Amino acid sequence: MSSATSLAAEARGLTKAAKAAEQANNLEKARSLYLQAASKFNQASTLTSDKVEKNTQYGLAKHFYENGRSLGKQPGHAGGAAQQDLPLSQDDLIVREKPNIAFNDIGGLDNVKEEMKKAIIYPFTHKKLYEYYNQKSGGGVLLYGPPGCGKTMMAKAAANECNANFINVETSTIMSKWVGESEKSIKQIFTVDRECEKAIVFFDEFDAVAGRRGEIEDYAKRIVNELLQQLDGMDKNDNILVLAATNEPWAIDPALRRPGRFKKLIFIPPPDLDARKAIFEIYLKKLPIESDVGIENLAQNSDGYSGADIRAICDDAAEIPLQEALEGKEARKITMNDFRNVIGNRQSSIIPWQRMAITQVKKSGEEDIFKDLMLFDK
């Protein structure tokens, strides 16, 4: 039996030959070689136990599979040679997990948490009460807001609070321009969801698969149509909730955002003071800091920064004494002055997003829908 290493080596040889054939304009030969290489890389990914190596080999398999398919006829085309298929498995599309984070672990944003409890958790945890008032659980909730502000963390916490399976969909793995492939992947995802006793399925970067149909290519329109069909079927199962997150809610097809599909839109804002304190506490625990470093002070001076920005601030502050030590100076702890220097020279990553968001929402004419976002337009 071939090892993962030998299979990967064979695959690399095939890709080299495929590139040579492609350069010589022998496209049929190049296509065949690319598909053979994809098959070898795919086999290699199944034989290694190292997760990073497995993902690397599978990523190469997908890459060269698409290369091969782009050079010839689609599978099943009359008169075309039979091609090897590289179907996505459930594990490739979906990450099942039981999140270990709760709302109490997320500092601040109390209003947002309460909105999410009403929309997501209470319908699951107080099902009979909701049935009494003829209110259904399940459906869809769209989380939107600036990047790096914890939309994924909030989604995981919601799944944990209602003791549901958290099914994290990698949207990049379901995108394909070939007829029917992406639609099949979406059907497969919702089939898996329906097999769960209680599940939250999470689509991150939802705009990547749910763009406005008047502004996207035909293959992407088919994906949106399939999503509409699957979401319309959600009313038959009130134990499944679809959560989606996006930095660009204005780019999502309006039909997906109407009641009955995504019943609630929740704005996840930049972290407030309490949230920034909590984020600094998390990162500062791992760093050697002087006694003059005050979390309250840092939180007050980072208003408008995202969680990702705060992490970068901590990393950059640590870099200052590290660089000094590398230059031969005595190693020292990180001081408040280091943090001041970093914050003074770092602009919030949210500011460019705010400008773009305001422009795009005004362009779409949906200021009333995204009122929370338009508060940035001061």
C-alpha cells in the first residue's frame, strides 16, 4: 500500500507533466494528468493523520481537480472522456462541534446578547411556551457588522447556550461554477442538519454564497435559488436554526433577508468598554507586563477598535521590548508606554469598513433596514 508521502510525490510529478503539456497546448493530455494528480493528492490526504498535512493535500487535490476540469469538457458531456470525480464528503463540507464558550465568557455587548437569546436560545429552551403562543423556533438569523468583532464567537456561544450541535459550514468549499455542484453541496448540508436532534448551522461570510442575483454570474444565481428553496423548507423542522454572518449585509439578495427565511437581523457592533476590557484581559494574561499597565486605561483608549485590532495592539506592544532584547539590551517587561506608542500609531481597522458600509447602504437605499449600521454616519 502506498504511503501518503509517496502518493504526494507521484502527484507532484504528474502536475509537473501536466503543466508541460498545458504549455505545449496539449490540453487533453494536461487535463488527464491534472485529474490523475488530484486523485493522488486526495488519496494522500486520507492516509495521513496530521491535520495540517491532510488539509494541505486535500487543498491541492481540489486545486488541480479544478485545473483539470477547466481544460476540458464537463463530466458526462456527450462524446467526452470519462473523468474522475472528487466528491466532497460531509466532513469536508461541515465541521460538527460542541462549542465550549458561553455568553458569560464574552465581555460586554449585553444588548446584543439579549437580542440573540430572544431570537435563538429562548425558542429552543422554552419550546412549549413558544408553542402556546403559536411562535415557532428555528428559521434563520443574520448577524452583520464590522470584521473582527466576534460574530463567529457569538454564534458558537448561542449554540452552547441551547445545547445544540454547531455545524460550521466552510462557504469556500461549496463554491463551484460547474452546473449543479454547489446546489448539491447545499442540499447535503441541510440534509445533515435535519438528521440532528437540535442544530445550529452557521454560514460565515454569507455574502460569498448569497449575493444579489442581479449582480452575480449564473452559477452563483443557482446557489442563491437553492438556498431560498432550502430555507423555505425550514418551517417543517423547528429544531434547526440557520445562523449566517457577514461584513456586507447590503450585498446579500433581499429575498433571503425577508421574514420567513432570515427572520431577524442582528447588528454585532465594535466591542464596547466592558468587551474591550475582557479582550485585553485575555491577551495580557499571556504577556509579561509591568504593574503600570492598566486594563481600564487601555480599554478607554481603544474605543472604536475591533477585537482583532486589540490582539494586534498586544502583539505589537510585545514586539517593542522583544526587538530591544534581540539587539542586545536587557530583557524587560512590557510597559504602558509601549502600549501608548502602539495605539498612537495604529488606526482602527473598522474605520475603512465604516466608510464603505455607509456608502454601500445608501447606494442600496436600505438605510431603514440597517439603522444600527447607519449610526456610524455622523
